[in-house]
Amino acid sequence: MLKRALLQPQFLLFVAGGLLCALIDIGLMQLLIGGGAAPVAAASAGFVAGLVVNYAFHAKVTFKQLSSSTTVARYLCVVAANYLITVALVALAQSLLGWALAGKLASLPLVAVNGYLLSKYWVFK
């Protein structure tokens, strides 16, 4: 089931939307770190900016579903899980390597697969 779900064209569209959001997310994070912000705070701000674009893209383009309070609530649960994954890896990378971006990059594939599967089978079903 997992392999079949990840080989669908819809997953590629999901990933394309995710890449756009990742550019927004990482770009803002790096901009803020360059301006002196703490890495976890910068990662959080980038995550929120990417979140807004991500929801709109996937609701309108990937899954073509109208928003409802249930959809938004479920989406926010997925976001919370992905946020915790992201922040944990950013903090770990900063602590071990002194490079927050390594943690951010490591979190992206995990967050992508987790987000797609939960979105497909729970959020936008």
C-alpha cells in the first residue's frame, strides 16, 4: 500500500507543492538566522510561512477539496506532528553540528511522506 501510494502522480504533485513550501520555509529560516534569530525560532517562523502556502496548495491543487472546519482541524494535527519532527531535528543538528539547516533538510523527506499519507487518507479523504 505504501509503495503504491507513493508511486501515484498525486504524490509527485504533493512533492512539488512541498518543494515550493520548503523554499519559502528554508529561505525565511536562513534569512532570520542571518539576522541573528535563534535557530528554533527561525525554523518555527519558516514553518508557519510554509504552512499557509502548503494548505492552500494541497486543498486547491493536490486534493481538490473545499476547506471545512474538519479538514482544517485535521490538517493542523498533521502540521503539529510535522512541526515536532522538524524542530527536534533542527535542535539536534544545531547541538551536534552547529548547523540548523542540516536538521531542517533531514526533516523534509520524513515530513513529506508523513504529510502525504495523512493528508491522502485522513485530512482530505
